[in-house]
Amino acid sequence: MHAAWLKGHKDKDARKAQIESASWAFGLLEEVLEAEFRKKDNFRDYSDPQWVHKQIAAHEYNQALDDILNLIRLNKR
């Protein structure tokens, strides 16, 4: 379980139980994210003057998606 779920909570065991009781919803969310929000391909059209910005945007999108998936995958750490 990602430490962010427990951060700032005094009763870590109660918080962990609360999060684990919602694991079914995280599983459904993971399925939707993987099906509907696919990683974007790298942008490599170097003739486009905006290629750097488009490449950065694709990388940031992919990183945000990975961060969310890592957060909701409770037992995959």
C-alpha cells in the first residue's frame, strides 16, 4: 500500500482497514483507467516547431497515469 494512504493518520491500522475495504472499487477504477486512458506515444515529429512541448506533455500525461495506477494498486508494491 502506498504511504500516501496512511500519511497524517494517527491510527494507521484503522486507516489501512478502511482503504482495504474499498479495494474492490480501486480494482474497478484500475480496469477503467487501463481501458480508457492509454499511454500516449512519444512525439517525434522533429519538423514540428512545437515537438518539445508535445513530447513533454505526452511524458507528463504518462507519468500522471502511472502515479494514479501505482496509488490505487494496493497490493502491488
